[in-house]
Amino acid sequence: MKKILVIFGGRSVEHDVSIVTAINSVIKPLRLTKKYQVEPLYISKTGQWYWHEALADIETYTSGKINSLLKKLKPISLKFDQGLVLSTGGSISSRKLLIDVVFPAMHGTYGEDGDLMGLLEMANVAYVGCDMPASAIAMNKVLAKQLAVANGISTSNFLFYKNINYKENGQKIINEINTKLNWPLFVKPAHLGSSIGISRVNNNQELENALELAFHYDDLVIVEEEVANLIEVTLPIIGNDVPEPAYLERPMLQQADFFDFDTKYLRGQKKGSKSSLGASEGYSQVPADLPAKLYKSAETLALEVFKLFNLSGIARVDLLIDSKKSIVYFNEINPMPGSLYSHNFQKFGLSNVDLVERLIFFALEKYEQKNKLNSSFSTNYLKQF
Amino acid sequence: MIKNLFSLYTYRYPKNIAYMLQASEYDARNYLIWLSKTKNFNLVSRRKQFIKTKFSILLYRFIAGGMLLQILIGLIIIILGFTNHFVGGQYYGLAIILSYPVIWPYLILILILVAKILIINPRDKIILDKAENIFKNHPGKIIAVLGSYGKTSMKEYLAIVLSEGKKVAVSPDNKNVALSHARFAQKLTGLEDYIVLEYGEGKNGDIAKLAKLTHPDFAIITGLAPVHQNHYKSIKQQADDLLSIEKYVDPTNIYLNSDTYFKDIKINKEINQFNDQSVLGFKISNILTDYSGTSFELSNKKQTNNFKSKVIGRHQVKYLALIIVISEQLGLTLNQIKKGIAKTKAFPHRMELSELNGAMVIDDSYNGNIEGIKAGLNLIKDLKAKRKIYVTPGLVDQGKKTKDIHLEMGRYIAAASPDIVVLMQNSTTESIKKGLAEDNYAGQLIVEDNPLDFYNNLSIFVAKDDLVLMQNDWPDNYK
């Protein structure tokens, strides 16, 4: 029985979203297969790593028991002995476990952005999802747009700024934005997902507030033009060399609104709506009701992005469409979509159980391919010293 | 071992005992068998939970109170021992405290039996005598629906169709014992044209008891299959119990499904027989079943008519056809009958269709016999789906033939070839697996050791265009 380690939580503003993704969309379905030994590894908000069965129970978090549990538990240590080994320390009741596959159910910083993948690469263990370089570029909205533009893929016009520069030349930056971009604008932290820290602005006062908010979360901020006659769509994709798309999904929003964190994950509804549908599922149209040609263009562009960025395992590509001109723009990439976007795959005909099994398969496939490559090279270089 | 021992001394123990009594339907034999087999009392309530009723709460409080009282007495005796007022009090007191989990599960049963003899039985007799009088003097006709399976659906379908032209009263839900009918009798107005009653049977003599109480004019026997084999000695005895209705109803007013196990039983020729092909001279043909329902043609030399119902499954047609013919004989017009048949639909947990994340789920968890299993498996052969998933824990109360029946069940499942078979781990699992292997089942087999977890997470197991058929239930008191 293969041992799967599901890592979640972490030092990220999307910590709580990660818990739900891990427990509901990864651990439960993997366990239902009866094929794997599934182990939960929780990273606290302060960065300690814990390994305990109670961490796989959502009630541990919803009831607040997590705080007392963490006080009782000792953080684990990792060893890279012929792979990734979990170890609970040197006491009599110590446990060790050699992991076959890691499932990083992490969102945002120190998890989805490539940091964790670097560690897993060092351990030479198979893991689900995009590798370190792909994750790092995908989670940097600036780098991602620059790479897209360099490869002839359309994006909305954008500028980007570092916090230190804004502090020194705030007014100059405001002026530059006014000169080079057309209102309305979106201001976003460059590395965060789940719509955290994002604002839509119509004037300088709103822009200043939005920049301040975005810099609160990130050192790098991107400011981009809003696409006119907007239809926003997203495409979850799985696979390695041969990407397999699910349905193009369209959030049901109006141009005047956008989806902040609460809307996406708490209400599942457009901002201000009183009804309460389930998180991330109640507000979207799957498949997106677009003219066939436009649907195909959007799907093709998303698949092109998946290949260009060398994404693997799973990712979600977000696109913006000018519905009057039928132009599709690349917006951003989410290398570990919340809840794996399993609701979309289910409608496409792939159950959550089958989805996680496919992702394990892709992880092992990628791992095998990587290990076939030669990583040593004999030279006489050292002899000259 | 230690966990098992500790389970006797948890705060949940009194509630676990109350739950075991409740889940055994306060049947002393079933309760004692369960009690003797239980090792860890913390695990008795895996499939279902303690249901709060006036009686069950009273029982729970009585058990918990009794246990606390025993502990208190033990403590007092220990104190008396330490203060030299009771020689050896420490040991006697400790023994009294430690023994409460052993004493109360049996003591409460004795108290229930005493209460039954002194209070419940005399009270019930008054209610039953009153009810018999109501049924006996009621001007309407009484139709009894009995059989090993399908009787609740038959009763409901019949009531729906007859209601199109008659005043009909029908016994509620699946309540089918003497006391429930007695309570139902008190609600009758006396203005009903027809009263449709479901007769439950669990042991020899049950049918006769109900017939004596309710004085039926007609009887419909829906079928015969092995059930309650822990009480009936054989399928023959079970058949005799059903056929004992002949003593109370004119054989020409009895309608019997002659398919399945009745084929091997000698039947009085005066009894009307029906089956999948024909019903009282009418031929059944052109059956089509899909997720929207079932349509069929009913014809004799004089007429041919088409009907459509919302219920799914070919096996339902013979029952609907019988209702059509009986309804015509009782004076309903063709239009009234067609309208009634169109209204018939599945009832909760009986081939009940629902949608879950784009998958179609058929809940047939109230099925409890091999004939129902065959009907369900035939149905999934008929229905179109991207993936077909069959879920079952197996059948309870199959007596000495348990292994054979589950082996046969495994073969039927293999023949229907669903893509995935999910079995709930219990004493029948190996026999089903053997049957699957013998008929070279090639799909995916999952054995689930936590049924509740599986059912609760079914939504993540399925996807659009899947078909899931869930048959049978496995109460906690079965291993």
C-alpha cells in the first residue's frame, strides 16, 4: 500500500482554505479508494510541522481543538534517507514513515509558490502538482504575464511595483499609472490567490487605498487594466505532457463586481448577495455558456499556457474575454486550485475519488521520468586542485 | 482487550445499552445475541444512532440512574469498610462498583419483561380489542397486502390508483404490525370505501394474528423469498404463514405473485395468480424503463392499453398491472386508472431515484431479500450510465442458507457486471466475493469497513452520468 503524505495549512493567508482542500478534497477521497495509507501533515500558521491522525478531521479545526492538540504534539522532523522520511523524534513512542508520494494541498506562500516543491525535489520524492520553477513563475503574476507576453499571448495592460519603490516614489507611481493605463484598474498582490488583497479601483483615491492594501500582503504588486465587456472564465486542467481539460467555468458576476475571499469561500455568492450557496460552487456556470468558437479559443489558449509554463499534475488557468471583440486574454495561473476544483471535474465526469487517483498517477509518472535522467557526470575537474 | 474492557466503563455505556435495546426493537432474543457477541461497546452504534423517543429516553435515564445508584452504594460500602463499620466493605464495595456493567444490561431486560407482562400487554389488549371491533364493523372493504417483499410499494400504489375514484384509507409508512394497525383503526371515519393494510410477518402465526384483527375482504400476496429465516424454520413454513390468509379471505379474492419461490409451493387453484408475463388474463408487453419511469402495454382479446408510471424497474410492472385489473373490477374508469398509474412513484428507500452531483442514485436500502437483489441488478442492466456502481452490505436474516444466498448474490452481481462493486465488510462479504470470483467479475471491487463513512462521502465518489444502486441495510446488531 503506497504511503501518501498530504501537506496542508502553512504560513499563508490561504491557510484555512488549504485545510478544507486537504481534508475534504484530498484525504477523504484518497481514503475511500482503500488503496493508500494516507497521512495528514499540518503546517501551523507559525510554520511548525505536525503529524497526527486527528489533524485529518475537520472538526479539530472547526471546534478550535487544534490549539490544545498542537500544544500536546511535538513538531516532526524530516529526513532525506532514500526519499522523504517523517520522524516524530527520539522518544520511546517515536514513529518513522518513508513516504511514497506527497500531495501538497497548499495554497499561497511557502507551499503553492514552489518553496515546498524545492524541498520535495531535494528529498527526491514523488509529489502531486507543478514543479518548483513552474509553481514559482505561475504564482508570480508579474513573471507569468511577462512570460505570456514574450510568447505572444495576449494579456491586459499592466504595470508592477515593489513596496520599497512605492514608499519612496508613491506619487510618481500614481502619475505613471494615470498616464499609461486606462481606468478602471485592478490592483493585486503579485503572489496571492483566493482574491485576497485585490481591489477594483476607479480613481486615484481608491488606487492609493488599494496599493496600500495590496502591499500589506505582498512586496510586489501588479496594477492592470480591466478588460472591457468582460467575461471571466477559468479552466482546470490535469495531466503532464498531455494536458486534459475539464469544463471551462464562468463565475456568474457582473462587470461592476468581483469576487473577494468571502464571496468565493464563505458565501459562494456574488458580493452583497443574501443567499448562501456552498463555497466555490454556487456562483459559477459549468460549462461556461459561450459561443462554440469562443469556447474553443479560450480552451486552446489555456492549454497553450499549461504547456508553455511547463505545468504538471493539476493547475487552473484563468482567462479574461472581451465578449464584444471576442478576444481572449491570459489572466493568471493557480497551480493548486482550491478544493482541486473537484466540482468542475465531477460535472465533467471525473469523480473526486478518480481525480485524486489520477493526480497520484501523474505524480508517479513525472517522478519516473525525472529519475530516468542522468544526474551525474564524471570529469577530471577536481584532479587539477 | 484493554479497549474492550474500558468500553464497559465509559460515560456512553448506558446510552450504548439503551441503543442496543432500541435497535433490537426490544426483542429479548436479538438483544441477548447481540450482547453476547459484543466486545467493544463503543463500537455498537456505527451504522445508526440512538433515536430519542419518550420511551428510549426514559429507558436510558433509568439505566444510567441505576448504574449511578449502584456506584454510590459501592462507594458507601467502601467508606463503611474503611471506617470499620463493615468488615471487608472495601472489597465488597469495589466488587459492587466494578460489576455494574455486567448487571444492568440483564437487569434492565428483566425489568422490561416485567413491565411488559404487568403493564404493556394488558394495555395493548384493550387497544387491540377496540380496533378489531372497528375493522369488523367497518362498511368499507379491507384489502390486505402481504408478502416477503414489495408490500409497502404495492400498498401505496394501490391506494394512489384507487383514490382516483374511491375513498381510500391506507396504513401509514411501513407500519405493519398489530398495534400500529390498531392505532390506525382509531383514525378511520367509517366513510372509507376501501382500507388498504400492509401485513408484516416475522415469525409463524403473524399473518393469522393480523387477519383476525383486521378482517380482510381481499388479499394480495406480493411474493415469496427467504427473509426472517432466523425465526422461520424453512421457506415452506414462511409460505404457509403467508398462505394462512386463506382461512380468512375467500380464495377467489386472493391475488398471488406466482413467480420466484412460490413456484415450488403447492397453491390452491382458486387463488388468482399473476406473474411478469400475465395478470388475470391480461398480457404484459412492451416494457420500457429508464430514469423517467416505466411504460408498458396491457392487453387481452378485447382491448390494448398503454400505461406510464414514474416508478422504475421491470419488476414493478406486474404489480401495476394487477392494480389496473383490480381497479377496473372495482369500478374505476380507464381514465381514472391511467391517471392513477401516472401518479405512482417510488417511496423512500425503495428504488428511490435521486440526483447527486450529476450522478443518478437509486436508494433501495429497504430491500431485504434475494428477489429484490435480482430486480435491482436487472434494473442496472436496463439503465444507461457512464459508470455503474453497485453498493450492498448483503442480506440479514437468511438463516442456514446465508452462505448459499450470498454466493448466488455474488453471481448475480457478476452477471450484471457493474463497473464498481462496493461491499460493506461483514459476515457475508466472503460469500459474495466468492460468487463474484466464480463468475469472473472483472470490475473494481471495494470492501468498505466503515459504511457510514462511505454513505456520507458518496458525493465525492461519484461524477456526472454515473449510476449508483444502493441495496439493503445492515443494522448494527448484525455482524
